[in-house]
Amino acid sequence: MKKILRKFYSLSVFVLLTIACYAQNDKQQFGQIDREDLVRKASLIDKNAEAEVLYENYDVSLALFAGHLQIDIKAHTRIKVYNEKGLDQANIKIPYIARSGAEGIYKLEAQTYNADASGKMLVSKVDKKSIYNKRINNRLSNQIFTFPEVKAGSIIEYSYTLKRSILYFDDWTFQRSIPVRYSNCTIEYPSEFSWSHVARTTLPIEIKETKSSYNVSKSFAMRNIPALKDEPFISCNQDYLQQVEFRLNGYYSPQLTINLSHTWPEILKGMMEDEDFGLQLSKKIPNTTELDQRLKSLTSQSSKMTAIHNYVRNTMAWDDSYSIWALDGVKHCWTDKKGNSAEINLVLVNLLRNAGLKAYPLLVSTKENGRVNTLYPSIQQFNTVMAVVSIDSSMYVLDATDKETPSHLIPRNVMYSEGLMISMEDFGKIFTPKDFSWMTIWNPSQKFDRITNMTAEIDVAGKIKGQAYIMNSQYARVASLQSFKRDNEKYAEKFTEVHAGLKLSDFKQKNEDRDSLPLEQQFGFELPADESGEYKYFSINMFSGLEKNPFIADERNSDILFGVNQKFALRGLFSIPEGYVFEELPKDVRMVMPDKSIVMTRYIQSVGNKVNYSVVIEFAQPFYPADDYPQFKEFYKRMLDMLNEQIVIKKS
């Protein structure tokens, strides 16, 4: 990208264009607040919304002067706050590229509007002294401020101009987590430029285009957009937002032709020549004596890989920022033992290669960042880089910022996605199209695997007392360990959230530091059985992680992404008190999804005053498209209904 920009900046062409704002009937002026909006108590789009975007407009103009590029963006946003939950909308962060003065924010205005008891509008301006810039990394910063006097009923409004001197355009997102009444993006540019767009919308979109001898104006607007609902097991909200993507294809004039639509090889070649990426892969990592000593006794490639991976992730601290750029360099990162995701994982690639392993950088987009469109060459789609190691016929994906995922497991936040691997054997040579390939990051044998064993007895008072043993393997181990480390003091409480009156005792955990073994958990439990007259009843579905059904919505907009295959097993033995018999036992059953992607088997048998059971549920598919949701929802409901069936006992 830097090479492309230098080439673009060096044009010896004189172009002077004055671009006027495109007039729209819907254009609203800053400070002109509709009284009906000020006194309105609820959104007309969603009466339960905590806030609503009343108006959002983005005017982008592009100009060339003596070969120098200038992009001006005029942004204007107005938001109504309806209740206490919407107060977070008053905290504003405007990101911009600070490095080398690539972007700057000017003419910022911001103020709050409230109505007094008589209905008169009161205006509270944001104090300029309260606006500050916060550096994120060497490239990015945020301009941050908070609106004053914001409460339920307030309207907040801000506008600013962003000046950009690099060839980069944001896609426009119409939808938010709150309803949007009106959203518009207008792009104006010299007619010598060639643009295209892709509208990723399911709701009505208004597209207008006007042309003159010198410039072209395109506007994209949507109205009355509902909030994007937070749905369980979604890949990333960004994948499902109503949005339009912009693509600048080239510059074509009688004097000059420039193709700005680049291929993956061209983009990657630029990255490999970039000081913040490719040139870092040839750096010699200093002061590795301790690691070298550990490697001396290891003979297999897999043991060396694991040792290096563990050493880097245990000795280096991640600063919680994702990046594909080693902004401070791998040497500086190694010395400080701290860095962003690219710096740490490029250190990892270097050390793996120094040990004689076939290791390569892998550009990826994490689940939270969204899917990659492999047909659309754009490096902005990726948000981090990981390491790939080839040993015999196996490929291992490593992320040294992840403290819980072992070397033999693919990091779950990129599982079932596409990664771009730079497979150069010699990073010092010139990059060619043969030096990269797309990698499907997926291993069906790696799964979320949880086994729950219980032994319990029910006394005549209807109290259930027992012992539970849970074995978490592979991704179940990773998920449990991550949850435990986030809040180990309250971790055991998670088991009690779905059962009223449940109490745990003597919680113990094994193999926290041995990632090649399952994470074992053992504890005692006590809870009351349900009663009705002479009957007592209880469920065997305890501590499985499947107690509640997350798929209860009638409709769903997003695909279901588990990310991995899954296996749940419940086994146990319950004893009932003397003088009681089993009134009714759930029947043995085998349920199979029509496409055979989910199978549930259940066996229950009683002998005397004891009942033993075995339930196994296997998901052989990590992804279900939204179109299949009705069938999936119905099957999942029936499956959980059977899983939660009660065992009924009564006095004999």
C-alpha cells in the first residue's frame, strides 16, 4: 500500500477541482432541532429502544491538486437518548490515522439539547478543553469527548471535518445497535476516477447519481432501520449490518491512466517490502540464550514447536491490541517483552524459523472482526497475524497472544475461517504469486468435548446430594480455563445459575497448567427436588452446559456459528430413598437431524432403587445458515425438551 501511495503522490499532473456539497432534500443543519424529537418519549421504530440515531450524514469529497491527494469528510450525527440504558451513546470516540499526519480532525462541534419544564430547549456545548486525543498505537489515535448534561430525553449532536491525505475509503454502515431513522453517505469525486460499490443490504436503499463535466456524485441512503439484534452464536455483527462497500478502481484521464484495483499478489508484495511487516521477518532476534538451552535436549519438530510457542506466550505480554503491523519492530517487542498481536506473532515466526522449522505468517480475521472476502483484495479485511508451522503432513496454527490454547489446537477465534499464508522459504527474496496461498483454517477432529459424570441420592425429605466430575477436553478445556482466569473467585457460581437452590461445595480443579490433559473439575452439590403431592421429580441434565435453550427467537437474521464440532456426554447413577419407586422413566431415544449433523442418544435404566443413564449429543457441523434456522430451532427445542425430561418417583 505504501508503494501504491508513493506512486500516486508522485504524479506530475495539475488538477484543480472545487467540489460543492451535494444538495439533498433530507439535509439537516447543525443545531436545528425538531421540537417533536425533543419531547418524544419513545422511538417510532422500536418503542423499547434505549436510544435512536435521528440523523447521520457523511459527505466525502476527493480532490487532486498538483498531484497531491486530499480527501475531506464532513460528518454529522444526531442521537436521541430515551432512557438510562442509552446514556453510553454520549461517550464518543472518533478514530483517525495519526501517523505522519495522514488524517486530522477539524471544526468539531458538539452539544446537548434538553427541554425544561416549560418545554423550552436548553443547549449545553461540549467544552473544547474536555476534548482530548488518545494514542492507540503508532498508526492510530482516538479523539475522545463526552457530552454534558445528558439524561433520558436528551438529544446529542456532533459534527466535524476529517482531512485525509492517503488513498483510503471507509465502507458505510447504515445500521447500528440502536435504531437509525435516517443514514446517508455521499461521495463526490473527479470524473477521471472510476468507482464501484457493493450494497450489502436487505432493506430498501436509495441510490442517487449525478454527473457534470468535472465530477460525479453518488449518494446512498436508508431510512427507519431497526437495530441489529444481538443473537447467540453469531460470527460478528459486522457481517450482518446493512452496509455498502466502496471500491476505487482507477484514475483515467487523457494524460494519465492508473489502475488502482490491485490483486492479492500486488498487495502482498507491498507488505513484504514494508518495514512494519515483511522486513521484520528477516530480523535476528537477540538474547535467546535461555530458549536455546531449552531446545538443545529436544529432537522432534513438534516438541521444538511446542517449546518455542509456550516460551513466547508465557514470557511476552500482549497489549490487547490487534494489528497486522509490527509498529515498534520485533526486536523492540522482544526486548520489552510486550507488544501487539503482530509483533508477538512475528517474533514467534522468527524464532520458529531460527530453530529450523517451516514457519510462515498467516494473515487472519478473528471472529470478532468478521469474515474475509477472498475475491476482494483488501488488506483491511485482516486484523491480526498468526504463525503457521508445517510438520510432516500437518499444519499448526499458533497464536502467542492466546495463553490458554495449546499448540496442537487451532485458536478458536479463527477456526472455520480463511487465512492468507505467506509461504516464502526465503524472506529475503522478491515476492512472487507462488509465495502465498489461501488456507482453510479447520480441523473436524478438534472439538468442544465435555463429559459430565454424577452420582447422587435423594433422601425422604426430597433433598438431592451428590458428587459431580466434569472432564473438559480440547476447546471445552480452553473455554473453561479462560472463564476461570477471568474471575476465579466467582467461577463456581456459574454452575448454580440455572438451578434454583443449588449449592456447591469442595470445588477442585486439576491440570490447569498441563494443556495436554483435560481440565478436570470435581465438587459436591446439593439441591431440592421438585415436589407435587406424593410425587418427587428431578432432571439428570445438570452441569452439562445445555440447560438453557439459546435459540428461542421466532426469527433469526444471522447464521449460527459454533466454530467447532461439539460433543456432550452425561453419565451417572441416582439412588432414591427406601419406600419409593420410579413412577415414570424417560424412554430410550435416538434423535437425528435430517442432515445427520446432530445426533442425540439417551439410555436410562432402573434397577431396584437406582437409575443409571447415559446421554451423548454430537454436533458434526460448526455452521448453520440463517435460512435453515426454522428447522434447526425446532430440532434443538425437541432435543433439549428430551434432555430436560423429568424422572418421577413416588411412595410405593
